[in-house]
Amino acid sequence: MYLNGKKFYLIQVAEKHHCSAEITFHGPGGHGSVPIKNSAMYKMGKALVELNDRRLPVHISAVTEKMINIIASHISEPERTNFKQLLDPAMTDEMLEIIKDKTGNFFDPLLHNTVNAIMVKGGERINVVPGEVTLYLDGRILPILNDNDLRDELINVIGHDCDIKITNYEQAKADADLSLFDMLSDILKEKEPDCIPIPIIISASTDARLLAKLGIQTYGYLPIDLPEGFSFMSVVHAADERIPVKSLYSGTDAIYEVIKRYRG
């Protein structure tokens, strides 16, 4: 990741929890020829608008605070102040909008729980207004929170006039053990003295969630030297997934160095 002409290497030390939810709305049903107000479909539509227009509350984890402080200490004004203000919950959302042109949505999910509407189920005939519709959400929860926190946040946004059911929740490790972070950082700095390694919570979930149940700390370590302007997020897990060949070799050397130095 490049910011202010500086190259930051991301080292994953934690990840968000995956949480699926079903929200069921009820309302009067009837024949499609008769105007029906406050139907289940209408209530779901209002909920979707609210979820689209409003962020869930700000939460600042220790890992994200460390990450943002490191970034802020290596960039110039006014970006430095903007990044520091990300850590003030009263200013976070405003600052996210200010830095969006340079960072996209990268930091948004690191500071909020998030949900996306994935599927809708309701109605069986084109001329019948359904009395019940269900909205399926893909939720991602910061590791310092849990499914009950997400449920409360959803109620605060869309209200109580619905039934919210958590259908799949995998709790991730709440705290991060950074004991190997310095070694991983040193290897990167030896290869690229001007680079800046930073810890990160990723917004997706990986197999680390399974190892965490055994008390194992995992690290997402991708020491690949990507050129500035290379859109990594648009090609990772994409239809034509790829990285430059040069980056593959540099990353392999760094991983080999980790294996040599690790004392588990």
C-alpha cells in the first residue's frame, strides 16, 4: 500500500468474524390490484435504504490504533492530522470521506462492523403482495465485538419492527499476539530499508479462525514487492488473478528467511 509516496507493508495479525443474519419483515398481504401500505416489502425497502445510507458505529481496536498511528507518523500534513483524527470516534466518519480519494474504502471496515444485503426471499406470485419477506445479510464483526453487538447495531439502524436471527457466527480471536511482528518487519526492512510494516485486521475471514480455536496466532504475510499503482485488491481472487513475476521471487525469498529464523 502506498500513501504519500511511502510504501507500507500490511501484516495481518487479526481478522473480522463472519456473521450471517436473516431479517424477516411482516406486513399486510393481499391482491396486487389493491394498494397496500406498510407491506413487508415496503418495510424491507426502508431498511435497505437505512443500511445503505448509514454506517454502523465506530469501534477502534488496539491493532487498528497501532496501524493508524504508525501511518500518521510517516506521512506529512494535512494527511497526518486526518489520519490521527480517524482515532477520534466523533471525527472518524468525516475523515473517512476526506481520505477516500486516496485510500478508497480500505479503512472503513477496519473501524466499523459491516453488513451487505446478499439475498431476498418473499412472494411466490406476481399478483400477490407477500405478508412476509426475508433479507439475508453477510455481516463482518470486529474481533473486539460479537454477534450480540451486531444485532444491537442493526436494531439501532432499522428499528424493532422486524425479526433478526443470527444464522451463522464464527468468533475470531479477540486479541492479537504480536510477538513475531518485529521479526517479520525486520525481514521486510532488510529487503527494502524504506518500507514501513504495519499490523492490520483484515475485513474478510481466513482459515486463521480455525487455528485460533486452538490458541494459535497466525500472521497474514505477503512480502511481495508490488509497484506503485498496481491495483492488488482488484486482481486478488479475481477472474484473472495475478501478480508480477518479480514480486513472486522477492516474496519467496522473504518467506524462506522467515522459515530460517523462526524458533517456535
